[in-house]
Amino acid sequence: MRLTVPAVVVLGVLMVVLIRGQRLRGGPAAVAVAFGFQLAHGQAAPAITETCRLVAQLIGRLHL
């Protein structure tokens, strides 16, 4: 069985866990989210997307 989870879901869950555990406050979390949106729509978006795809493929090939 293959499970596919979008990176945005994983990162969103990680942000919620960090905020709830009081390791990341609301202000820095908002800045991180805004920075992510800017990266997604900027000139670096294709390179970031390709890197994420390659990392996901690498993780998918691991047999644990």
C-alpha cells in the first residue's frame, strides 16, 4: 500500500505541533508562513519544487 501526503500537509502539521508545544510562537509562525508563500510564488519556486520532488523520491525509495 502506498500513502501519499502532500508536503504542505506535513509542514502544516509540524507547525501546529510546534505552536501547540509552545516551541514556536504565533508571530514567528506567521512570518514562516508568509515566507513560504513568497517562495512558492517567486523565481525560486521551480527549483524548490524540483528539490522537494527529488527528496520525496529519495524518501520513497527507502525501505524501513
